[in-house]
Amino acid sequence: MDNTGHKALFRDYYTKNMGEFYKSFQISINDYRYNYDIYWGEPDAIFDARDIKEKLPLAVTIISRRKSDPNNRIYLHKEIDAKSRIFEMIVVHEIGHLWLHDIVGFNNPTTNSVMDEVESESWADYFSYCFLVRHRKGMDLKGFLNILLEATEVQRKLYRNDERVEIEDKFSQRISAFEIFENRINDQLKNQIDFIIQMKRAIDITLDALGDIFR
């Protein structure tokens, strides 16, 4: 199926509320209310073929574009177990993408702020990391890197990809890239870089409003 055909399939899947519902949640900041749903979905419906081949995705986020659309939604690969250690990391990573779009305003049609895919992935990981540090006793950078490593093992099992060397490189790059990113954020906070201070404050405000959605 080409990309256009998959987009139509995915939109139909989303607007008809197909998949398995997990929960809804709301983020309330001042007078703004952001409503979201989380579902499990069939991988062939929620991921396009190129993403499956190149990214081995575990989840995807869809932004509503019409007033008649359901809430913005996170779709998880149907085999992701809610009892697994990586479940919370994956969900909050996707919330991080929603945070970038809805609350901070990156890649939102109502703003002129643009962030590329690599940077947005790093910020979504960082958002997830901040959530786990706040809510899970003993979580630190090493622990988070171990969770990222566990997520790569799940990707291998779900997709049984034979391109071992290329995939290993991508996995190791993501883990080392996050460690570099987190160290960079810490250095920039110490050096009082305005943009980073504002981003960290936006994370903290959002996490205050979000609370521990898994409790």
C-alpha cells in the first residue's frame, strides 16, 4: 500500500475509534484544556510500510485536524504490554510529542516555530525522562538508558528484522545521542541559556498538570 492509501486507512481507523481503548487524560494549564486518548492498534493500520521498515515503531501520535475529529490520540503497537517496564516510557514519549505541538507550539500550523524530527525525538525522550525521574523512585540517567535499551529489544522481537548491523547502529545511536542530549541540557541550564530554561519550565508546568497518569 502506498503512503496515500495508508493515510486514508489510518484516518478511517482513527475517526471510527478502532483499536483497543486504554484511557483518556487531560492536561489543564491556565484556561487551556487539552484532551487526549490512548489506544492500542493494529500495526499495519497505524504505521505505514516505510516507517515499519526504517524505524520499527512502537507508537504513533495523531493530531486532530477537524472539529468533528476525536481527541488527539496516541496509538500503541498492539503487542506492547501495559505491565512491561517500557510501557510508561513509550506513552510519555508520545505525550512529549503532543507537548511540543500543543503546548510549546513546534510544528503547529498556528505558529511559525519549526523543529526537525531528530530534535523533536530527543525532546520527547527528555520529556519522558523527566516524568520518570519525578514519579519513579530511584530513576536516573542510567536507569532511563536501560529502559531505552529494553525498548530496542522489544523492537527486535516484534519486527524480527534481519538487517542486524544497520539496526544495531540505529539503536546504539539513539541511546548515546540521548545521553549527550541530557548532558547538553544540564550544561545549558547551568549556563542560563534562555531557550533551554523556558523549555524546562514548560516541561515542569506540563508535568504538574499531567500528574502520574498511570496511578
